Amino acid sequence: MHLTTTEPLTVINLVSRKAYSLLPVRLACSAPSKHPDIWRKFMKLGGRVLPISKDDTERVRIYLRHHGTEAVTADGAIAFTLNGDFLAECVPEACGQQEDVAVDLT
């Protein structure tokens, strides 16, 4: 048996000063930001927003890139993505809502 563990990334909410230990969220599409239709569904309208420092923003950006995702979670229930200097709530399931594209092979 081979187990792989992922080191969480800790960031601080600038308003509440609460620490969040974030883990990457596996997405069906690795980069929803590259697909405008998916991105609109991916960003949760009226979702929570966590302001973080510029240093934490850069660390989150590197962490996301390292893990090949655009979403992180602290509790496994609510996911966040970077939106400027904020972590904004997102909907990882939106990546699985891509419409199938028919390909004509004739």
C-alpha cells in the first residue's frame, strides 16, 4: 500500500484573524478560469469571501499551481478559489457540468 499525504497551506483571514488550513480540491477540469462558461458556474454568486494578505495570495497561487487545481478547502464542504486578493467561494462541481461536444469523424 502506498499512501500520499498533502501538506495543508495555512492562511489568515485579514478581518477575523482566523487561520484556515487549506487542502487542494481535485477538479474534473483543471482550469475552469480558462473556460468562461465554466468559470461563471464555478464562481458561487453571493458566496463567502475571505480577504487574505498579498503574501498569502501568492502562496495560495503557488499552492494551486503545484497541485494542478484552482480550488482549495478547509473543511471539505466549502471550496474557495483566488479572486484578486480574496479567497472566493466556488462550486467545484461546475467543472463536471461541461456539455459534451459531438465530434464528426466522417
